[in-house]
Amino acid sequence: MSNGKPKIIKDYDKLPVEIQEKIKLEYPYGFSDYLIRFTNKDGLIVSALPFETEDRYYMVRMTVGEAIKIVEDDDDFDDDGMLKEAIKVEYESKYTEEMEELQEEMSQIADDDDTYDDYGDSSFEDDDDGDED
């Protein structure tokens, strides 16, 4: 993870559509298998989907059940929980260069440990103020 970027914990449905689309490209087979667990600022263990943009590092808060439900309810995914090919092509054309950089960064994260205990306390800002960050 790049140092100096704001670290944001946010619910999936509160993310801008552009970020949701980029997340779908990064995780075209659904989200549940990619959730990580970490200790939040209140000392609670939570699960979230890691996602990094050029200027922010997100922990998209969701449980396994919520991750499955998000994909089931999203028309961009097929009945098997995979991003539809036409949607993938559409989003790739919108975000190609950004996604290449992101995939490289995410592969580095995937090599790290599954737990993010060292990000507890104050490293992540819990962004539940209702704005569309």
C-alpha cells in the first residue's frame, strides 16, 4: 500500500458509481473471496474489501453475506456471480490505464498477510458522514 494516501473505510453503497465500477473490474468474480479482516479504531474485527485508487486506499466494509448479496442484486453480474462480458468491456474502455496501475498495486497487497491489525486505531478514517466521497 502506498504511504501518504488517505485511508477510508466506507460501505459499498455509499461509494461513487465510478469507484463501484472500478471495484467490479478489479473483482470480476465477486467480492466474498477477497475480503480481509482487520481491527478497526474501536478494537472490533471487521471484514472489508481492499481497493486502492490513485489518490485513496479504501477498505469497503462488508461481510461475506453482504458481498454475496451485492453481487446477486447487481445486474452487471450474471447468475454465476461473474461480471458480464459486455459490462467488463464497457468499464475497461472507461478505465483501462488506471486499472493496469491498480492491478499492479493490488498484486503487491495480495502477497501480504490477510490481517491488517497494524491499521487499527487511527490509520483508517471511518467515512460514514453520508457524503459521496
